[in-house]
Amino acid sequence: MKTKVPVPLLAHLRRARDHLDRHYREPLDLDAVAAVARVSKYHFVRCFESAYGETPMRYLTRRRIERAQDLLRSANLTVTEICMTVGFSSLGSFSAKFTAIVGESPTAYRDRWAARGAPHIPGCFLFMNGVLQRRNSGEAPED
């Protein structure tokens, strides 16, 4: 049963969702994200799901998979590099989540797009511009 989220809390939930969007590459835990919303993690999960239709961690996983799809279509990186770049720490869990959400493996997805002749951004360009370096150094990405 869906509950109505109090209007003042919506701004806090939006702030937490924006935090997830900006920092999806980083290791994030529920306590830290709930702190951004200034509520307990249990209340945060209930209210976030009520407002957005999914739990905060499912939202984060979906956001990471969406970014991985972008990179698989456009970047000349290995699946492992993309996995680590979007915030997963395990190739196995990344591949399983990707397949469950998208309906095909990351490799099959990339191959399907490559067959269409989609252009690729060289991986070295992404490294030179700091996209992957910030993730690997633990440095927070610029907002």
C-alpha cells in the first residue's frame, strides 16, 4: 500500500536522489544517503519507495546500469573497465544485474550496438579527461 509522503520531506528525498545521481560511481551505503535526506534509514527507504516507486538501492543500481549502457554504446572500454567505472566492485554482480535489468549480457548489448556501426570514444580519451581517474583515485567527481 502506497503512503503519501509529506511535502516538506519531498525536498529532502530529492536532495538524496540528486546525491545518488551525482555520486553513483562511488561506494554508497544506505546510512550515508539517508543522512543526506536527514531521516533514519528505515524511514528513508519507506518514503523514497513511496515517492519514486523503487528503493534507493534499486534506484542506484538502475542508474549505474543506465550509465553502463551509455558507455557500452559509445566508449571503447572493456566490460570490466565499465563495470568499475560505474561503481560496481564485482564483474559477476554487474553482469548479473545488467542482464536482469536489460535482458541481455553487457557483451551482447555492446556487440549489438557495434553491429549498428555506433562510433566509440577511445578509452584513452576518457582516462585523459579524468572520467575514470576520479573513480579509481577515490576522488569525488566534480558537481
